[in-house]
Amino acid sequence: MPTSEYTFSAELWEHHGSTSWYFISVPEEIADEIEELHGRNAGGFGSVRVDVVIGGSRWATSLFPDKKRGTYLLPVKKAVRTAEGLTAGDTVRLDLAVR
């Protein structure tokens, strides 16, 4: 299957729990297309493998479905947040390639 590539901006937000996780919610129209094109190949927990670029940071991770929000969530690890100077509430521009 060919790679699907997307560029978008969205807010970085923090999920509070026993540990803090930081996510970017994929815009709904992009999430719908990803589900249609790649959902049948999803891994555990419905995850979809992606490559991400934010600023000068590149990494491989997975998107995770969030039924409550009706989208996929992109986890943003601390090393990326630190390297790019990101905090919760920032609008982040990113490139996303679904593998």
C-alpha cells in the first residue's frame, strides 16, 4: 500500500492521569481518510504506524484511535517537545506519513 502524506497544524494538549501524556488530535477529515485507507491494516488497539516531522525532529510512532473525540491521537514524546520548545496549548505544524 502506498504511503499517505499529510501536513496540518493542531494544538498540543496534555492528558492528565497517573502520568502526563501529550497528544495532538488529528483533524477529523484527515483521520477519516486515514481510517478509510489504512484502518484495515491497523495493529494492536487499532494503531496506525506513522512517520512524523515537527520542526527539525523526525520520529516513527503510531496513531491511536480515540472514539470519544472521533479521531486519531498522535503522542508527542518529551524529547521532541523539548527539542522544539513545545508546551501544552501550542499550535504545532507537522508532516505525517502513514506507512
